[in-house]
Amino acid sequence: MPQLRFLFSLLLVVLIQACVNMQSRFALQTGDLLFSVGKENSELVAAIQTSTGQDKDIPFSHVGIVSIENGRVYVLEATHPEGVIKTPLKAFFNETAVLNGKHLIDVGRVTSNFEYTIANAIKNAEKHLGKGYDYAYSETNDQFYCSELVRFAFLDSHGKPIFEPLAMTFKNPQTGDIDAYWIKHFEKLGKPVPKGEPGTNPADMAQSPLLKIVHKYY
């Protein structure tokens, strides 16, 4: 019996180590989506997290597309104030919040039915490099916020986005009213708050049935 207990303990250690090794061997692929929480404590990030991502495990405020070129990993993303840019992976991680020493990033990968969209998704996103950040959160202009860039990058065989739009809400869930930040934000733009207009957000996109979360860095 002592020998059996020893063998069982040894097997358990081997299995645990195998799981750890599998975790460490995870490799990003072109077309993966990185859902993250910004480390900056800005009003905009706070407002995004307040108005979206409720009842989700992690209130993601950002998403970017992985592009691997000649062995180097980049992230195609729309950020403020830079707009649409290509960021080295290390720099992307440096802008991500950390909890217990680990970055708050989930990796989403399109399901097999939509793998064919990946190659063109990279090309589509790269066509927008240099364009401005979409502070108006409108699908009718030629500017982009993070999940909007993803939505218009991944197109089906008919040229339509595979990610369906959602009716945007700018409410504070605690009060049920439009968050004060958004009222001021759109007043500065001279535009009404586009509540109910089609749009996206990282927290809901991370829950899409078109994606599988294949890795968590935390």
C-alpha cells in the first residue's frame, strides 16, 4: 500500500507538471484576438468598463488582432489617442493591467467555420493603419475604436462582418441613466449620445459564440 500511494503521488506530480508545461507552451496565432484591461486609470477606460462588461468575469476595455510577421508578433489595434496602429506584443502587454503579477488578457480564436476569414482580416485591418480613433462611436465615419476595427476586419465570403452589431448602451448600470462621462463626451463633440445605434464592445465580443477562449494569461 505505501508503494501504491507513492506511485499515485508520483503520477499526480507528473500530471500537474504536464499541465504546467502545456500552459507554458501556448503560442499565439495570427488572427487571435487579445481581450485586455487597460492599465491606465483614465476616465474613458473607466467609462467603457462601467457601461459595458457588466456581469462578465473580466470587464475587458480593449481588444486587438494578433499578426505574426517573420516570427515577430504584433497587435493591430485602435487606441486613443493614436488611432489605428501596429504594436509590438511586448508594448501591448506593457499597456495591460496586472493582477497578482499576471496580465489581464484573454486570447480568443475564431471557430473552425470562420478560420477562412483570418488572412483577409489582417489585410483589412492594415488598410486602416493611420486612421483616427472613433470618439463618436459611429459606424458611418472612417475612424475606428478597438472592437469596431475587429468587426470590420473579419468579413465573411459575402463581405459582411461575421460579428453582429449590438445596440450600444452608455448607461451606468447602477443608476440606469446615461453615464455622466458620456453626456459630457458627446456634448464636446456636438453630437447626441448614440444610444441604441449599432456598435460593439470588447466585453461582449469576448463572449461571442464565433470565438473560443483558448488561453488566459492570468
